[in-house]
Amino acid sequence: MFNANTGGLDALRACIASGRTPAVVSNNSADAVRAFFDRAEMPDAVKVIVGREPARPELMKPHPWPMRQALEVLGVAAGNAAFVGDTSTDLEVAAIVGTPCLAYANKPGKREQFEDAGAAVVFEDMYALADGLARTRL
């Protein structure tokens, strides 16, 4: 999701600048996510990264474990957070945990799929998310 060419890093920067605390929940390893941020020259941008648990594939999304871990570490109630996702699995996790999902429709057909699945917001441009975050400071 944090592809430098699609505005994902701009959205992350806007999230931080607006007073929010970002976390990453991924089915990739936490080390792989950290390596991405290192390459993007943002090694300290995200303090909470919950990746797949080694040798525990049953805990990968859509299991709620990674999202609940991130919320616990942040000390935030599910209803006071938002989850940005780009797959139907992400919407499943958000619904299970009770967190609104902001759905990134990055491919044709996803907008309708996410709207039908009950996403709180559906957007097709990460720069639009960055702009929205920048306009709503905490």
C-alpha cells in the first residue's frame, strides 16, 4: 500500500503531520515492512508494525489478531481508529474488530466491491487520502 509512486508515502506523511499515530498491519513479515521504510528513507515513520507471526499462518489476515495487536500496542480502542486497506480481506478484519475501513480501490471493480462490503470510505487516489488527512488535523 505504501508505494512511493502512488502517493502512499505522502498519505503516511500527512497522517503523521496531522497528529495521528500510524501503524502497519501486514501479512508480510515485519522485517520486510521495516526494510521498505528503510529504503524509503523513513525508518522511524511507523513505530508499530505487526507482520505475520512466524510459523502461524492461521493468524494472518483475515484473522483479527494482527489488527488487535496493533490497537493494543497503540492503546487505542477499535472505534477510535481507522484501517486503510486495499483488499476484501482488509474489510473483513476491520468489520471483525469494529474499526472503520477506508478502502483504497486501486484496481477496476474494487470501488463497487468495497462499497458493497460496507467500507466507511472508498477512494481511488492515495494523494486524495493524503489531502484529506492534512485537512483534518488532531
